[in-house]
Amino acid sequence: MADLDPFLVFGAPALGEDEIAEVVACMRSGWLGTGPRTARFEHEFAGYRRVMPNQVAAVNSCTAALHVSMIAAGLERGAEVITTPLTFCATINAIEHAALKPVLADVDPVTQNIDPDAIEAAITPRTQAILPVHFAGRPCEMDRIMAIAERHGLVVIEDCAHAIESEFHGQPLGTFGQFGCFSFYVTKNVVTGEGGMIVGRDVEHIARARMLALHGMSKDAWHRFGDTGYKHYQVLECGFKYNMMDLQAAIGLVQLAKVEAHWQRRLAIWHRYDEAFADLPLGLPAPPAPNTRHGLHLYTVMIDPGRCGMTRDGFLDAMNTARIGTGVHYLSVPEHPYYQRHHGWRPEQWPHAMSLGRRTASLPLSPALSDEDVERVIAAVRRIVLAKVPNRLAGA
Ligand SMILES: *Cc1c(COP(=O)(O)O)cnc(C)c1O
């Protein structure tokens, strides 16, 4: 019996001996919790996003970053926050955990990002914030979104989970709004296992977010238990346990040093996919907008049953049989029972997000993919799609 091809795991992180060595060094140092490596990671991340070191706070997830950002932004209980239906559930859940009310505004069918006109249409007297998600790393239209926010006196909090490298008109994403929230989850562009970062425009707001992320305590443990003598802390607010560990920062420090090399690798894979799929009846990602930098986090293709002769789920199954892992980013938020039950939402209310979510499939784009892996993905996609549409391509 022929050996099976190894299963190509979707979103596998690119980890090397240097990440392993830094984690071992961290363990040998005896300092596992929040400490010097977390401080260095914050410092280097601030440099990468071109903000001051006192404008960032490392936390243990992007979900945590979103949660404490919304509290630190001082929004009133029950206020409405406008966001996209084409996002991970964490975006919406964080709004609810901050005692705020999520309001969805549909996406642009081409960019897959929240449509500024739909934001404007969703504004009510209770709206206090906009939470744009830079889908797949493609920047939202931040000039228009910031203008709307200014006109209506709204806070902007950016979900930058896909957008570590992204820029809009030369400015790093995460620095337009009051807060930018980043993820270092295992599938993201910089990996710490679990991890996140808050970037804040206002140093007082980011200081409050940092305090909320560690029990609402006035001084963090690194300073309390260091060699400068015991320091009493005060609990100033009822906070959370959201701090990043040095063990996580150890991975992040090495990963961040590779962020541009990994982006270049994904760019090469992206171009290869664009070229290899150009003649197939698939929807491909829209080219990046002028004067923007795309984070290239997800390469999503659209499987239109009418054009492809198969459903999206049929495509996913066929890829799985070819031992290639895929993802779905995302079934629109109102497809999930909780949001239907709790908010009375129906997918049809946001037709673009619904339609994209039912047709989309994400192909492997990890910088850990070898050239052979990439060619394997291409061959599988071409074989699966062409098997269903032989006439169109042979005949036309
Ligand atoms: C991954 C992700 C999050 C959550 O990030 P965590 O670090 O896992 O909490 C939030 N929003 C979007 C768009 C994401 O993709």
C-alpha cells in the first residue's frame, strides 16, 4: 500500500531552533511569569509599530486585549459598538463581556472589510464606538472610518489580529484608533502560543488597560518581587488575569525578529497561488488597495456552486481527502445559535457577510510551507476544481 502523504496542517507555525533555545533560556533563568522578556517584547513590538514603549501592553490574547481596551476606553454600560459580521466570535464576545452591545454593519463584498457606508447607516444615539477588523490583513478604509468617528464623536478600537504588518497610507494599523489589538495565537503571523498586544494612542488609557490586565493592581509582580525591595501594591479596580508570561514572550521575541522574512515568504506563496489559480472558476482575493500594505494573513478562495459545480463544504472535504488542511474565515457571526438566540440576528440581515461566509475557504499560507507543499496545494486545488468543470476550460 502506498504511503499516505503527510497531513498538511492549516496555519502551522514556523518555529525554529532559535525559538526553542530562547524558551529554554527563559526556563533556565527561573523567571517564567511576566518579567524582563515580556518588557523586551513590548519594547520591540512598539518599535515595529512605530509607537513609544509606553504605548503598548502585552497580554495573554487578543480577546483579552479587546476586552480591557473597551473598558479602558471608558464606554458607558450598554453603549453600542459597531463591528463586522465577518469576524471571529472573539470580537463580538469581547464587546459583550465589556457590557456593551454589538451592532453589525455589513462588509464590502470585494474587500471583505466593514463598509464605511454601512457603519454610518448603523449609527444611533447610543453608538459610542466602532470596532473595525482588518480582515485577512487587508486594511479597512481607515481614512473614512476615522472621519465618521470624528464626525460622531466615536471611539475606534481596531481588531488587528490579522494585521501585524499592515499599513494604511503609510501608517501602521493599530495606531489609528484609541486602541489596536493584536493576536499571537498559534495560527497568526507572529506566534507566542497564546498572546496578544494592546497598542494605545493615549498613555493614560494604555496604562489603565495594563492595570486592568493584571487584577487592577497598581504595580506588577516583576516590580514587586524584584531586587529593589518589596513594594506594596494597591488594587485600584476590579481587573482580570490577562498578563503575558515571559515563556510566551520568549517565543515572541524570536518570532518578531522574523516577521518581515515570514511576510516575504507568504507574499511569494500568495503570488504563486494567484498565478496558479487565475484560469480556475474560483473567486480569488482582491489585489491590495493602492498605498496600503496587506498583512497577507489568509488566502481565501470563493467556491461558487454555480461556477464550480460543487459546494464550499464539498471542496473542503475533497481537500481533506487530499490530506491538506483548510480553514473557514468565517461563517458570518449571525450563523451561530447563540447570537440568533440572544440578539435575534439572522444571517440574511447582512447578505454580503452571509454569502462570503458560505462560499469562502482558506488555503494554507504558513511561511513554514516548503515549495513542494505549495505545489501540492496547487495541484490538489486544480484537480478538485477541474474535475467538476472540465467543459468550461477545455472548450472555452
Ligand atoms: C484570532 C482572532 C481573535 C482572537 O485572538 P486570540 O489571541 O486568540 O484571543 C480576534 N479577532 C480576530 C479577527 C481573530 O482572527
